[in-house]
Amino acid sequence: MEPDASPVAPILAGLRCKCPRCGRGDLFVGFLTVAERCAVCGLDLARGDSGDGPAVFLIFILGFIIVPVALMVSMRVDWPLWLTGLVWGVVILGGTLGLLRPAKGVVFALQYRYRPAEFEAPDHNDRDPGA
Ligand SMILES: [Zn+2]
């Protein structure tokens, strides 16, 4: 399939965890496992690699939001230590796990938008051993 004439918005496709080229096929086959190919347009998704980018972005974004909020809450209420650990543990784990898929989808889609050649490059495993 030829790329669509109207490009897919990478942020929107990433947040929806959809293929960065067609915006319709699912990007993931598991929680964070990227599909080999898009089931709709056939884009070779296995060539993309978001690396540690999504996790690093979430560390900064969630840390920037949660740490000040946790400090403000701890100055206003006197929770026991176990409740503080429980509440903020749930908030941090829930926020991280809830945002990791969309963050990975956005980084993946931006990678496709700005470096599409990485998805088109010949596979290193297909090289002729005699060459
Ligand atoms: Zn697709």
C-alpha cells in the first residue's frame, strides 16, 4: 500500500497506539511489544526502535508533576507512613504503566515521521553472505 496522501498526525497516532503510517493498524501485539508489521498497510514496524526514550520522558514528566504534588499533600495532611507509601505507590505505578504505551507510541510515530528511512532500510539479515 502506498503511503496515504494526507499524513497521519504522529502525536494522535501515537496516543492511540496505532500505526504511524496509516493510523489504523494496531502498533502493539502485547502490552509493549511492537507488532512485526502493520496489519492494515504492511509497514515493517519491527525496524523501528524507540529505545529508552518513552521511559525517560515519563520519568521526567511524572517526576515533575508528582513530586511537587506529593510534597504539597504531605505538608497539608498527616498521613501515616504506610498510607503515604500506598497512595503514592499506586499513583506512580498507575501513571507509569498507564502512560507507557501511549508514550512509546508517540516516540515511535515521531521516529517514523522524522526518520522514515529507518523503516525502509534493507534488513541486515537479508545480506548476501558472499558479498
Ligand atoms: Zn499501517
